[in-house]
Amino acid sequence: MNIYRIKLRLTDGQRVAYTGLFADGCEAVLQALSDWPGARSVTAICLRRTDK
């Protein structure tokens, strides 16, 4: 599991950012799109890799 910083821009121009624990970047983006289906853009930045 890795720590990702997720940044979203919603259709109304509002910005949302949060940090979460995900297996990979794809999972992080898919979860963000599931939580905010109307997002115009999603960015996932890996802050710390915990792969062994």
C-alpha cells in the first residue's frame, strides 16, 4: 500500500484535496472518481511508496 495525495477539480470549479492509502495510482484515481463522479479532473501523486 502507498500513500497518495489526491486533487480534484469539480464541475463547479471547486477544488478538493485529500490523502489516502491505496495499492496503486490507478486505484486512487478510480476511488476518487467513484466518490466524486462529476469531477472534471483528478490527480494522484504518490507521496510514499511502502512496497517491499
